[in-house]
Amino acid sequence: MWSANFRYFFTARTVAMLGDTMLPVALSAGLLGYGYSAGDIGLVMAASTACFAGFVVFGGVFADRFDARALMIGADLVRVCSQSTAAVLFATHQVRLWEMAVIAVINGTCAAMFQPGVASTIVRVATDVQGANGATRTAESVASLVGPALAGVLVGFTSTGVVFAAHATTYLASALCLISLRLPPLPPRLTAAVSTFRADLAEGWREFRARTWMWSVILVWMVYMVCTVGPYTPLAAAQIIPAHGAGAYGLVNSALGAGTALGALCAMRIRSSRPLRAGSLALFGTMLMPTSVGLGLPVWAITCCMLVAGASSAYWGVNWATSVQTQVPGDILNRIHAYEVAGSIAMVPVGQAMAGPASTTFGARHVLLLGGAVPLLVATALLAIPAVRNLPRK
């Protein structure tokens, strides 16, 4: 698995993820330092997320029509420029909210162009696709632990501008690693020269709908995003920080990240002949994430629950990514991956937006306990779908 090509790809993804996990700390600290509110910070972050969700499907079409690797490199280089611009703005003390929103729009759009190519690149750089996904997910989990802490140290001892400059450097490193890949040429798409962009978009949708195991998972997953993942972050912070302090909340999140790394490592070793069945069984463990907070358990107990929930989520994630990458033909993989990514994340902002009104009406703990019950229904529903339960390893 650890060929030269995979090492370059692995390094590119790890370094870029390290930079991405530094960004929320730097952005929040920087904007708060200029007197902007938490709502302003949320607006900037939402601008990036909205552009990613809105354009990732188009990125999938571009990645299939043209060279996915070139598209990824171009997205990285544009983000080098955008983050360098942010670094200069913070270094020269000339930060305006609309400028940061524009930079966020650029970054979100670039991420939408970059992400679809990840799926097709993994299958070209590694023959052991599940091992590659497990190794990449493990490294991303470790980066999610290190990145925020590193950003906090840099902000404390230097300045916000330095963190943005470091973030720009991670995109440059990613681009250089992707440039260094030595991949055999892909067979030409005979229809690419005659088909239109709209036809490619429609073909991707038809292929997505034709795979019952895929669209049924996305439909069930949207419920999970709305009811569990979306409300968890704001409500858990509101429950843990006032009662136990910010340090406890950081410890809980670190345990979740450590569990994710553990689950990814397990997925590299434990390989079922029915990967989505095994992943669905693991999803039962994710109920511990919101339930432990909703029950008001001690911090040590919540931390243990987060470790299990993170491992469960990662084990499903690796099996799901591997199934998509190995079951879908390469000439439509980028488009289908884009559709499943868009469907997976589209409901997260809905859940986040509903968290406040729902907690006001029913109470935050009741909403969290409902979010803990939903994974039981989600896992049961996935196991009840024959196309999901019986999908063989390929």
C-alpha cells in the first residue's frame, strides 16, 4: 500500500487537514479581536460551507470531464493565494468582515472542486483501497487533535496572521505532493467530447439513482445529520462548558478524535465480506455521543463514550468510502462521489439551525437524548435494506 504515489497522496491529505483544523481557531480569535461577534464568525463559516455544498456536484462533473488531479492542484493553489491574502490582512490590521466572507466563499468553492477528485485518486494510488482509507482517516483524526492546539499556540505567541500564513503553506505542500504523483494516463472518455456539461450532470444523477444501496444510505443518513450530528455540536458545548469548563469540552472532543483514529485503524484490520453490514452494526455505538451528554454523565464517563462513538463512526466511514470507491466505475466515480458528499452534508446546517428552537421548546437534554435514539433507528434501517445489508466486498 505504501507506494511512492500513496505516500505523496497521504502527505497531501494529512498536511491539508492539519491546516483546515487550524482555521476555525484562527478565524474565531482573529475576528473576535477586531470586535466582531460570534454571529459574524458563524456567517463567515456558513459562507464557506454553503459554497461547498452548493458547488461540489459541479466539481464532480469537472473532475470526470477533465483531469481530476489538475483540478485538485488548481484548487490548492487558489487557496494558497486566498489564505495568504487573509494573512496579509491580519498582519496589516485591515480586516473587514466582507473581505473575510469573500475569502470564505473562494475557499468553499475550491473545496468543492477539490473533494470529488479524492475518491478517484485513492483507487489510482493504492491497490488496498480499504487500507488506504483507514490510514488516511487515522491521519486526519490525529490532525484534528493537533491542529486546534497548534493554532492556539501560534495565536498566543505570534499572531492570527501567522496562522493564516501557515494554513496557506499547508495548501502549497498539498499541491506539491499532488504534482509529484506519477500516475498512468486514464483511458479517454469517448462521450466527453460530444456530451454537454448538463448531460454529464444528468448522467451522474441517473447513475446515483440506479444504485439502491447508495441513495438509500444517503436518505437514511440525512435523518442522522438533521437529528444527531447537526444539533450535537452547539448543544453539547452549551451543556458541558457551563457545567465543567472549556477544558472539559476540549477533553471530550479530543476523546472523539482519538476514537476516530482507533476506529480507522480497526477498519484496516477487520474486513467484512459485507462491508456496509459491518459498518451499520458499528453505527449503534454512535448513540453514546449525544446520549452521554444528554444524561449529564460525569466528564470521565462522557469521555469514554466519545471514544467508543468516534471509533464506531470511523469504522462505518472507512467501509462506506471503500464501498463507493470500489463499486462505482472510474469514469463516473467523481460525479457520484460528489452527489453522495452533497447529500451527506446538506442536512448538517439544517440540524444546527433547528437546535436552538428545539432546545428552547423541549430542553437541550431532551433534544440530545432524541439525537441518541436516532442512531439506533438509522442502523436498524440500514440493516433492513437488502441492497445495503448484502452489498459484497469488491
